Amino acid sequence: MLLDTDALLWWLPDSPELSSIARQTVAAPGQRMRVGAASAWELSITLRPGQLPEAGDIVVNLAVCLRKQRFEALAVGLDHALAAGRLPGPHRDPVDRMPMAQARIERADKVTINPVSRDYGVAVLG
């Protein structure tokens, strides 16, 4: 299971924005949860101009947050980078394309509110 940026932001403070089914799945014992490097990148880019001040502690302490939650960090590999560039269609945002490519290559469902992932063959839980 791969958490995208929004899902991670909603999971950590226990926000009601994350659906109960997604929350139960993430919390299930033995569930392997991963957060991609693209989410860290997106958070740091968004935080820099002050667009998301409530996420400041999460960004600054992301590695600690992931360890406490027992989430794994998923690095961007060459296969992920090449697959993201080769995804078909008009969707050009690299911050969105990378998690879609990673989910496909890793054969992971994605916790997201972004339904466009389904168009790329990624099972979505939101």
C-alpha cells in the first residue's frame, strides 16, 4: 500500500478527511505501508512558500513520523523514474506521475483522493 501526500497529511493528525475504510486499511496489523520520496518532495516544495503551514512539523520530522507509524520510505529508482516519464496521457505533473508509476511497478494499491490514478491501472483506496 502506498500513501500519497494528502493521505499522509490526513493520517498523521487523524483527520476525518481520510475515509474510514482507508484508515482501517492503513491501521490493519501487518499492512505494509509505504510513502514515496515524491511525497517528501511535494511536502517540502509546498511548505517552502508557506502554502501549508500546518504541515511544517511533519516535513521537518518526516523520517521520525514515518518510523513512529512503521511506514517505509520508498525511494525513487531508475525504473520508477523511467516509468513515470512513459505514462500515457495528458497528466504532466511529475509529483502525481511518480507515485502512480511507483504504485504500478511495486504492484501496490494507493491511498489517495486522486481518482486519476485509476486511469493508469492503479487500485485506489480513498
